[in-house]
Amino acid sequence: MKNFFLQYKKLHIWLLSSLGAVLVLRLCRGNRALMNALAEHVTIPLRRGLGELCYRVDFSVMEVIYVLAVLLGLAYLVWSVIAVLRSKGRRGQRAYGAALGALCAGVTVCALFFFLWGLSFWTDSFQDQSGIYAQPVAPEDLRAVTSLFAERTARSAGGVPRDENGLFAVSWQEILADSPHVYDALEEEFPFLAFEDKGVKPMFFSRLMSRMDFTGFYCAYTGESNVNIDSPACLLPSTVTHELAHQRGIASEQECNFLAVLAATASENPAYVYSGWLMGYIYLSNALYSLDPDAYWAIRETLPETVQADLADNNAYWAQFRDSAAKKVSSKVYDSMLKAYGDERGIQSYGTVVDLLVAYYK
């Protein structure tokens, strides 16, 4: 055994070091003070430093890294197969070394993600810092807040440009151009959210992201916020504000959705205002439908044709990807990741935004 370990000493040490780092972090996750200090003094400054570098270019560095990773992975696989086939009498050892190298690289990537982003799940949340907590929702409160959002959505719908079909017609370029300023008003209400935004980047592989059921993605490795520009633009502004919430160290998806609504509706940009109310209405109305379908339809019928058209267009777009294999795989992986960090509800945690919205607006 000793000789076997020494034969691949460097790879074994590499693997054990990466696994040890992850284990130490997981053992310390219950120490909130330590996690807060580590995030505040190490990981957040590191992510922001990476962002400073990556925002010097207009394209998504994240996408470039992912493409290179796929190409390098394929090249390593081909090289390893050839090396094993050429190693007469030592194929087993050669195959083990190749597999161990791939495992070390994979574990290191996971450990870095764990360090750069995963521990954010164990720091003070937005709810802890703001004192606004998700609470059980009374049916009458859900109906009232859903009605409020429907009214505000309808009111703001007339303030945005529309095409010949009555659909939201603000270009993604215009939406992204205003993204560095969209949190200005909300930062006055919640000073701990203060951050010098660099904006968000459009994803070149947006169509692929749609197949995977992603509207946006914050990359901890590069400190970039990236958004899908292929999906209907009516919800793009609120997607932008969601990803910019992640920039502020908010890990929880439901809290980021809540902040997306607050930031968008508090901005001075009509496109963001409308998108924020629309996003909030969608979450609230979906929850109301499961509780009281009659109340849902009564409120839905008050929406003007323009809002109805945007909702129908958004539903039609995402319906084409509903049964895609990529969506099923990515949803399963992302759900498992959320649960691994202690969020037992997984992807279902997105529904908690309703509790936060009702608690804030009722």
C-alpha cells in the first residue's frame, strides 16, 4: 500500500488536500461568526477582485472558461486513452493515474467553488441583516398582495415601448446599459447591500442556457453576472436585478428573487419597474392559483391585454424546453447542489419568495 501511495504521491496529496479543505469548511459551517468573517475578509474581496479583472472585457469570461474546460477535458480523455493503449503491461496503472488526475482536477474545481461561493449559504442572510423574515401566509393576505401586484403591473405596463403585437419591446442592450444603477434606490433602504455594480453581461450561449432552464448565472470563479438574452425580454430586467443580488453575497435564490422585485420596482427605469411588478405577480399568482383558483382568475382578468400578451409569450417560449434532457439534468444537479449546502427544499425554495413578498407588502 505504501509503495502504491508513493507511486502517485503528488496526485494523492493533491486529492487529500482538496478533500481536507472541503471537510474543514463543512465542519466549521455551524460557526456563523467564523463564516461571516471568512466571507467578509477573504471570499467577498476575492470575488470582487476577480470581477474587477473580468469586467475589463465585454464578453463573458465565464463562457470562455467553460468552453476551454470542455475542450481540455476532451483532449485529456483522448490523451489518456492513447496513453493507456500504448502502455503494454502497465495499462491498469496508467488508467488509474489518468483517472486519479481527472478526479483531482474535478475535486479541486468543486473545492474552489465551495470556498468562493458555497460558504455564503452559511453566513448571515438578507433576512438576518434586514429583519424581514418569511412567515406563514394567510389566504386573505395572499389575495390582497396578488391583487396589489396585478394593479401595479397593469399601471406600469403602459410605460414601456411595445411592438405591433403589443409585446414588451425594450432591447436587451438598453436593459443591460442601465444595470449598474438599478440598485441605487434600494441601497438607501438597505445600506448593507451597497456595492459598486459593473453591470451584467449577455451570454453568447443563451439558447443553450434556455434549454438548461437558466435565465441568468452568477459565476463565483470570475465575479461576473451573466444573463440569458434569448428568452422574452419582459422579465430580463428582473433577471438582471436577481443576478446583481448574488453580486452582493446573497446566496439564497428566494431572497435574490425578493430583492429582484424590490430593486426593479424601486428604480427609475420604466422597463425595470414593469418587469419587477410582473415577476412578483407571477410568483404570487402561481401560489394563489394552488390555493384559490377562482380568486386567481378574478385577478388575472383585470390585467390589460398587453400584460396578458407578455405572460402568454413568456409561457410559450419556455414550453418548448419543458421536456428537454438538458433541463432535466441541470435541474437535478442544481437541486442537489442547493440541498448539499443545507437548503432542504432544493429548487422548491424559489417559492419562499411569496412569503417574503407578502410579509413586506401586506
